[in-house]
Amino acid sequence: MKNILIIGKNSYLAKCFARRLTQCGSYHFDMISARDEGWQKTDYSVYDSVVIFSGIVHRKEKKADSELYYSVNSELASAICEKAKIGGAKQLVFMSTMSVYGTSSGIITSDTPENPDSLYGKSKLSGEKRVSAQGCDGFSVAIVRPPMVYGNGCSGNYARLSALVKKLPFFPQIENKRSMIYEENLSEFLRLLCESQKGGTYFPQNAEFVCTSKMAQRICLESDKKFRDTKIFNPLICLLAKYAATFEKLFGTLCYEKSMSQTDFGDYNIVGFEESIRICERG
């Protein structure tokens, strides 16, 4: 039985991971917050893996918040990692982000350099470097860079897209490719990663890329709303995508090359795309 410490107990993804561990039934796990001194008083020697979910995310960024981003996403993560290492834990998993690449469109490959352009991406990359430097024999450090995560009750881009689709009389018919990962698939990936006790950098994603228009169609189907699409607005949307980040996020292509997401510790895509949308929309 693996013993796992989840740090960031109020995080949506932390709760999803805890639910997955409970479903599997062969794990002991504890959940603590990083907002108080509990992580400093914890006995890390009893844990095989420590998974850090705590972080500043989904905020409207302001330059004045720079210190806060780095304090939580980098300095705190490094301090927890050091505590876990000295305390005798065997593995640390740091939840990072695709945003470390800073790109808003294109296909990310193993040769794509990190070049974050947001406080979130910059602070997470700083955190990656600080925790990775502490890895050694007997203490592995794993970095996880998921793309957009979605799930029932998850805030962020999926929730906004779902709300938009239900309001619009027509939806643009545009072919694009997005890397995304359903929360249960990410939780299963993390479970397998903890089982493996490996370090390194990982890029989990759904088995198939997602087309925004096809996702909108599926959302309508599961919401009992008639779906109508059109190409009439495509020229305008393509123009807006060049200047407005929101349109580029919705209709541009941004994905990991599929080979980057292959692992040697098992298939983590346990829920297919259509089923994942059904769960998101119907609960």
C-alpha cells in the first residue's frame, strides 16, 4: 500500500485525485493545506509520494501580484520539496502547467523551449527548476505539465465555453486541435506516476485532440440543445484570433505532440471524450 500526502487540499484537482485514490482502494492518503504551518510539522518519512497541488491560478494577473505568484508557485513549492526530502519522502510530484511554454498556438514538441509570458507560467517554471534541482538518489522529483483540465464543477475555460455554447444561436465551424485532459484521466495518470515512484517531466493529455466546434456540438447534445454551426463568421474569427487571446484560446490550435504523452507505466485514459462531456454536462 502506497502512502501519499496531498498538499493543497482545497484544490479542485487535489479533490479529484483523492477521489480516484479512494476508488482504487489500496492507498492511504492525507490531505493538508499549504496556507498554514501544517506542512512544516508533517512527518514526511511515512509517505512514499508527496503531491503539490497548491498554487496561484485562474486570477486576473496584475504586476503587483508578481511577488504573490513567485511566493506560492516557486518559493513555497521549493520549501515543501526540501522539507519532504530531508524528512524522508521518496518522491515529490509538482503540478505545473503547459503555460511554461508561453505559446498561445501551435504544436509543442520535445524541442520547444520554455518561454512563459504570464506570471503564472513564469512562476511555475521557476518552481519547476527549484524542485528539480533537489532530486537525487532515493528522492525522485516529477514535474507534470498538463494542458487545459476540464471536469464536472471545474472552473476555467471549459465552463466558459459550455456557457457560451448554450447561449449562442450558431457556433463557428472551425477545424482546430487542442490538447486537453479530463480530470479523471489526469488523476489516474498521477496515481500511476506515484506507483512508479519515477521522476522526470510529463505531459499527460487525452488520447485524442479536441476540436472546439465538435466539443460545442457534444455539449449541445448532452444539454438537449439543438446545435447549429456556420462558417459565415470564420474570416472574422480568424482575424480576431490574431489580436484577442480569448478567440485564439477558443479556436486556435495548441497541442502537445502525441509522442510526448506516452509513458511506460500504463494507460491513464480511462474515460473517453464523449463520456467525459456527458459527465461534465449531466453530472
